[in-house]
Amino acid sequence: MAIDTIFKDEASQEKGERARMASFVGAMAIADLVKTTLGPKGMDKILQSTGRGREVTVTNDGATILKSLHIDNPAAKVLVDISKVQDDEVGDGTTSVVVLAGELLREAEKLVAAKIHPMTIISGYRMAAECARNVLLQKVVDNKADADKFRSDLMNIAMTTLSSKILSQDKEHFASLAVDAVMRLKGSTNLEAIQIIKKPGGSLKDSFLDEGFILDKKIGIGQPKRIENAKILVANTAMDTDKVKIYGARVRVDSMAKVAEIEGAEKEKMREKVQKIIGHGINCFVNRQLIYNFPEELFADAGILAIEHADFDGIERLALVTGGEIASTFDNPESVKLGQCDLIEEIMIGEDKLIHFSGVAMGQACTIVLRGASHHVLDEAERSLHDALCVLSQTVNDSRVLLGGGWPEMVMAKEIDELARKTPGKKSLAIEAFSRALLAIPTIIADNAGLDSAELISQLRAEHQSEGCTAGIDVISGSVGDMAARGICEAFKVKQAVLLSATEAAEMILRVDEIISCAPRRREDRM
């Protein structure tokens, strides 16, 4: 009996060679798609959505590009997934991880064509990855003890991360913004406390870091514009019940006077609520929902700054930053924690007014205000900055640092070649293949910069034969340069994540020998 009769009609099945071909080709296509964004001279992609607004995203971030693609190929989905995980885990290296996995598969394809069993290739790759990781561990530099050195490491890492992004022109400026912001976190990796506000206008150079917290709201009318040692109550409650809501309520009355009575009662309720709130001894009230004119008037009379309709992120962050809690009932004032800060005032950025809280209880919070020519520039700047912040906050915890610019790949490749020479059997071929795949990363960095990659890589390889060599590709001068002198650094954690994720993804795709696609569901079956 033929196998085709087991499946429903229209289900397709690919076996053996064909399945492996399909998964290899899909994975390599994805890798080739993002590989031009790698490195300081990488190019950007424009992604246009097919939705109503036809929104356009201009980006250089591997994870963002892959997230927006709708992909049919199952193997390609695995790669999209690892880039997403890399983005969540360490923030940077999203492109490298996909490119490395793609190169590993490209090498594996040649080996499979040479009749080497995929399991042999996998065990070779495993050994190679283990070896590469150990080499990196020996080569790391850890400057946590020395604060100044550590800070310069962080600066270098930030500049290296940003140099492949849109911010590369002002990378010193943005690197110092990112380092300052992360140093304020004092070792927590919670990036919630760093708020990024995007305001079109000005140029990227006008972006700045603000010590306090900025809420993207205007101050209400007739209210104090400036409050010192503020006590803040952050609330999420309805403050809009001083009129009878016609739609919500059905009341039968004999005369208009009765309506007025009901309205009066509603007003009284509102007034009581406001008195309760004022009873907390506060001078700033931030609410998530609307505040009608009547309670606003009462607050203004009491000299309290009332801010309405603050967005949810803003409110949560404000509560976090000022050390308050979000309250929704006001009956027992002693149990509510109030937020505190030294000064609340209105500031202007561009042509928008914002409210600035300075001298905040939690010294970790700060706000980065990005300025730029258009929304696309701002979105991309935010993504780049977010990458830098993620990497830095990881590095503050795990302070091991490596040189960048293709240096780690060369070091790993050299050791892996050594290992291949010592390993008997067919595995050694897979181990060699792994080292070739690693070399592809510096090759691509050089290619993207329009340099002669073959020439440069062979020079690099020769340089790396000597011990303690710090040579890498210097894209700016277009030659082999000293990475330590140029200050091109990467975080060890990012490199390790790239190495391990790419190996595991390649391994997973290599194990495939059959792809079964389900039949699409028919519409008429549902009747």
C-alpha cells in the first residue's frame, strides 16, 4: 500500500534529499537577506507593510527585518525564531546569529553532498562550538574592579554596537547617553526605568539624557506650573461623574428641578471624592483617566496639580520612579504610598510642552529624549539605542569583554582548526567546516564595506598565527587594524549567545529528513 493513501488529499510530503534541500535553501536565503546589514558599513532595508496605512519601516536590525517577514519555509522560521530570542536575550547580534547559522548550513550542505551523515556533522559541530567557547573564555578581559577602565569598556561596546546602526555618525554622543543611562541602573537589567521619548524636529545630535522623569502631557489650565518637594498620588480612577450620563442612566422625574437635584447629588459625590484625595496631603495628582472640569477646578483651588489621561506606560513608570503606588480607592490615606520628587515643572521640547519631574526617589530612572528629522529616523534611532542599552545592561552584570571587528571569529577559527587536526575520523571534516563558517563573518563585514575580503582574511589569518594578536578588520581605513587600539569591543555574552544559538539552530535544521505539510482546510467543510 502506497504511503500517499495515509494522508488526506492535498497534504504534501517531501522526503530525504528533497526535504533537506528545501530546508537548506530556505535557511540560506534568509541568511543572505540580512547579511548585507552586518557590520559598520551594512545597508538598511525598507519594509513596507501591506496593511491599510502602507507603513514604511527603515531598519538595520536583523530581528526587526525578520519579524516583519511572512515566511513559508519551515527552516527559515527556525532562523527567524533564533534572531528573536537573541533580541530578547541580549539585544544585539541578531544579524550575526542568522548569518552564522546560514553559513553553518551552507558548509553542512557540501558535507552532506560528500556522503557524510548529518549526525556526524552535528557531533563535529558540537565539539567545535564547545572548543570555540572555551577559547573565548580564555581570551576575555574583565575590568569590573577598575571603574574608569570599565566605563571605557562600556563606551567602546556601545560605540561598536551603534556603529552598524543609523546612529553611527554621532556614536560618541549616543554611546555616552546609553552608558550614563545604564550606569544609573546600578546593575539591574530592568530597562523599564529608562524612558525613551521621541520628538520629531531638530537633528539626532540634539538628543539628550535627562536625570529626572518626563511625562508627555501638558499641565492643566489655572494650575500651578511649578511645584517644589512634590508629593504625588498616582491613580487610576474615574473622575468624570459630575454630570448625569444620559446614556448610562434611566431616571424618571416629574420636573426639571428634580434633574437638577440629581445633578447636585452627583456633584456632591464628586466633591467628596476630591476631598478624600486632597486629604492625602498631596500637591500633585496624576490620573490615568479623564478629569472633568469640575474636579479639575477643585484641585486648582486647592493648589494641586492635576494631570489627566497619562498613558499607561507613563503612569506605571512614574509610580516606579517616584516610589509611589497606583491607587484606585481613597478611603484610607495611610495605606497608600505616595510618590515624591523635588521639583515638578513644565519644559518645552521642540514645540511640545512636557512635564518634568526632577530629583526622583529612585535614582535609577532617567529619560532619553530623541530628536530627529522624521518618524522613521526616530523609530530606527530608538531601536538602535535599545540594542545598545540591552547590551550594556547585560555587560554591567557579566563584565567580560572581547575585542570586536572579526577578531573573536579569527581566534575561534584558529583553535577549531587545531582541534580538527587532532580529531580522527569524519568528524574532523565537520569541525573544519565550522571554522570556515566562522570566517564567513569577517568576510561579510569586509564585503559589505566593499573591501577585498579574500585578501584581508588571509592577512588576518597570518597575523593571528602569532600569540596575543589583536588584529581585526578595520573597515574605516579598509585594512587589517589593531582592534585594541581602535577600541572596538564586544560583550562576551553577546558572542556566546550568537555562537550557541546558531549552532543549535543549524543542528536542528540538519536533523530534518522529512517535511510534511498539512492540507489546507476547506471552506465548505464547516457547513
